[in-house]
Amino acid sequence: MRRLQSISGAFVLAKGLLLACLLLQVHGVEAHPPGLSSVDVLLTTDSMTAKVTFAVQDIEAFAPMDADLDAEVSEAEREAAKPAIANLLAEQLRINVDGADLAPAESGIVEYDDQNNAHVEFRFRAAPRRQLLLQSKFLALLPEGHQQFLKIRDAEGHALMEKMLDKSVDHVQLELAIVDGRLQASGSSWFSAFVDFFKLGMEHIVTGYDHLLFLFALLAVTHSFWPAIKIITFFTLAHSITLALAGLNLVELPSSFVEPFIAATIIYVAVENLIRGEHPKGRHWLTFGFGLVHGFGFAGVLQEMDISSGGSGILLPLLSFNLGIETGQIAVAAVVLPMIWRLNNKAAFSEKFLKVCSGAISLMGAYWFLERTVL
């Protein structure tokens, strides 16, 4: 009777884990949280510039590019859409200097990059001496969860304020003073930016279903604490290295390669579980190698917000974002690992558990791979 109850309990746990995998298909058509953008404001002695960066897909709903409706956006159509994009963002960006709203001195300059982002730069013929108010009204038009990183810098490039905006908090007000010929800000804090990026890192790993399924597939063969810690440590070291390299602009891989490759790593590990069973050799080295590619995926978040730079301004976001990822990763592992170990340590059930979960994970990885290459 006890043996039947034990198997029944294990079956319930396995169903719960499998249900979580299947829910990702309904809940996570996108493997990452959508909606990241940035505003970079540079203040000089008598003027200022504001550079707004959005994913093209976020703007296209309001400034259509596909003029001939053939479901393809040509280079000519992208170029033709630039004035509409500039006008749209000019209307949605409010700049108030010392109590007076400012309009851009000229039409915004629009550029595209290889990450499918649009960069729009506005120039203003005045600079604040006492107060700057910035409101990003465009956030109200975007889906819930969209986050926008705002950085305000002085003429030397030093950060006066760094803040994460969203639909509920779409504006900031910065009090300024000139001390020894230099602008200084009151009420700004590096700690606020640290917390914002720490939370962003946690959200990214907890809702980054592809990274979680990869980690789950790796850990599904473990039976105890130390093998699991070894895998988690190697994954952490690997993705931290490439996250730092990409964040500092030392190494760059296109997302068109990184995202399909991440899906391929999920398929590979899941299939290896099916073929080799519970004791695959060299799992930690496999984790390290594939973890390097996942690090470029994490770095894509910072690149989407246009804050990856070789300067010191990237160091705080890079550190706090990575700490958030590690904290979220540990939290998820702390919940999932006891269930995995309990199932794996039941001889009558462990093989079925591994095969069922690995099969479901390989199917999800295959779906993401197709979505990122041909769909």
C-alpha cells in the first residue's frame, strides 16, 4: 500500500511538472518578455539631444511601413517610413525645460540597426538650468509590461539620472543646479537604477521560458545536490562571461543566429536525455558551452534598450541585471529541484519521468526553432 501511495504521489508531481511545460506552449509563444526601449538625453551648456530607441515592431503598429500590403517590408519602404516615425515620436515625447515645453528644433533623425531597432534623435535649442521634466507618452499606447530605460547625462557623459519607466510611471522630473560651471542633479540615486535592472534580470529569467526549459532539461538527470550545483555553476559562469563581453561591445553575435541556436540547445539536451538516460557524461562541459550562447541571449535585453556601450555607464546595469538573473535562477531551481530529486530517486518511476518531460521539452524547443527560422 505504501509503495502504491509513493508511486501515486510521484505521478502527481510528474503531472505537475509536465503541465508546467505544456502551459509554456499556451502562455509563452514568445520566449521572452516583450517591450523594451530607451531614451538617452544629453545636456550641454545651451542645447540638448534626446535619442529614442524602439523595436521597429513596436512602432510599426502606429506608423505602418508595408505600403503595398505584400506582407514584406522592403528597404525602400523602411526609408519612406522615417518621417512618419519621427513625427509620431515627436508628438509622444514631452520635454519641459525650466517650466516651458520645448519642441524639437528640427525633424527627428531616424536610423535603423541590425537588431531591428529604430533610433530617433531630436535636438533642442535650449538646456535646463533649474528643472527638466520628461514624459514618454508613447508608453500609454504600448502593451502592459513594456519598460523604457531613461538616462539623462551631462556634457561630459556622466549620468545625472537613470530610471526605468513604464505605463504607470511615464515621466520624471529632475531638479538641477550649476555648481562650479557643471550641472548637478538632486534626487537621483544609483541605487534606484540598480534595483530597476535587478528586477529586470529576475523578470527576464523567470519569464524567459527557453532559458528555463534548457536549465530544466539539464537538471532533469540529477539525483542530488552537488551534481545540480555543478551544472548551475557552469551555466552561471558561461552566460556571465558572454553577457559581459556582449554588454561591453567586445563580442557581438546577431540575434538571428543566437535565438535559433538557443532553441537548438534545448532540443539537443532533451534528446540527449532520451538517448543516454540518467547518466550522460560531461554534462557540466556541455552546460558551459551552450551557456555561452545563452549569455548572448541575455545581453539582447540590454542591446534592445540601447545601453550596451564600452563606457562605464554599462557597468551598473550589467552587474545588477546579471545579479537579478542569478537570483531568479536560484529561486526557480530551489522550487523545481526537490521535485526532480524525489521523482528520480524512485526507481520504478524515474525513467518514465525523464522520457516524458524530455519529450515535451524537445517538442517545445523544436517549435521555437521553427518559429525563429522559418515561421
